[in-house]
Amino acid sequence: MQISRPKKAEPKKSNPNKPKPTKTTRVLSAAQIARLLAGFAERIVDEHGAAASLAFIGVRTRGPTLARRVADVLKEKHALPVAVGELDITLYRDDLNTLLPEGRIDATHIPFEVNDKTVILFDDVLHTGRTARAAVDHLMALGRPRAIFLAVLVDRGGRELPIEARFVGKQVDLRKGGDVRVRLAEVDDVDEVVVA
């Protein structure tokens, strides 16, 4: 009678193509994001009062959400209605040729004239400044605003252009590398900011 011995399990080989899990650190929670946006609203009222010329424009994808949230705070706490639009900068990017034809182009939607408006541009992260520059170029092609200011949830440093935000929620120094991921419930089902 021959006894068969179970074969020893071979050690699993690691797949060199499988991405390694990235360690992330949460730098902003949902409650902190809400407080920062409420702070934006207070600063905007301090600087601009109840100016009828005030308008918010969010840079897609998460900028419009930030703009709407701040506008909601202004309406609720100060009875100050602010027009909100959204801007798609795809056609104004300086790396457009690397995005097309695969890149998707969404339409800009600004339901008001930008002429003579004090526009606050909202974006989630300020890094090199190229997105902000593209947004300003696009806005100027639509009309002549009285002034344009930039509001960002996170400034991660690493500017390549002379662009600064007037309103900054949090500064994170990632000039030497790393990634900032802003997640908002309307887009990502959760409110948080993590760095990797």
C-alpha cells in the first residue's frame, strides 16, 4: 500500500506588476472641511459685503461643489444669494495634446454674464498654478470680470507660475512629491482630504 503525502504548498510569487498599496494620511475630515468652507464664507462677506457683482465659478470637477457649498452658507447665514457657475478648462490646458482624443470635454456652464463681476474661482487643490492660469484664460475669453480671486481647499505648494490663492483652507507642503486627494460627497460619496 502506497501512502501519498500531501504536496507542500509552493510559496506565492509576488506579481511585480501589481501596484503596492499606498499609505495615505487623512489631513481633513468632513467636519473640518465644513468649518473651512464656513470660514471662506465669513471672509468673503468681510471683504465683499453684499456686493451684487459677486459671483462664484468652480473649476471642474470638485470646484463647483465647493462653490455651491460656500454659496449655500452665504444664503443661509447672511441672506446673500450668489450666482454659481462651473468652468471646464480642458480646451485651455497647456497639455491638451496629451489629453485628446481620449480626453473627455465637458461643457462650461455659467448662467450669468461675467462682465464687471467680482469672480471667485473655486478649485480643490492648488499645485503648479497651471489649472488656475487656464481657468483665468477661459474666463477672460468669456468677458471682462471686474476682478478674479482664487479660493482653494488645499494649497500643496510647488508653484511653477506666479499664482497665489486669496482664500486657502489648508496648506500642505508636498513640493518634493506626493499626492493630495480631495474627496467630496457629491462626487466621491465621502468628505475628506488625504495625502499619499
